[in-house]
Amino acid sequence: MAAINIRNLSDETHRALRVRAASKGRSMEAEARSIIDEAVRPADRQQLGTALVELFRALGGVDLDIARDATPREPVRFDE
């Protein structure tokens, strides 16, 4: 996973982040991740699959008949 450092954060912002994290029972790092995720990946964003469905719905949609292999698989063994 990627990592970033945030420099020159004001004392006031640092304190507010600490209080906000504590109120949610999270670490400051977890709270900062949550804030960044919400900012750059909003819940109301349209995802690629949804956009494609909407695009092709106007053209009558796409019906794919894909044969799938339903053969049961043996579980992986790590003790050998």
C-alpha cells in the first residue's frame, strides 16, 4: 500500500484531527485515511460497471451467455 507524509500541519488542525479521531474511537491515522477516502472517493460517485450498464441500456443492453466451469476444486494444502 502507498503511504504519504503530511508536513506543516497546523497545531489547530492536528488538535481537531485528534479530537475527531477520539470521538469515533479511531487512531489519528485511521481518521485521516477515512477523511481522504471520503474526499477522493465519494459514496455518490458512479462506478465503471454502473456507467457501462447505463450506456448500453439505451442501446437495448447486452446479453452475454458465458459458459462457466462449475467443477469443484480441491482446497489448497500447505502442509505438504
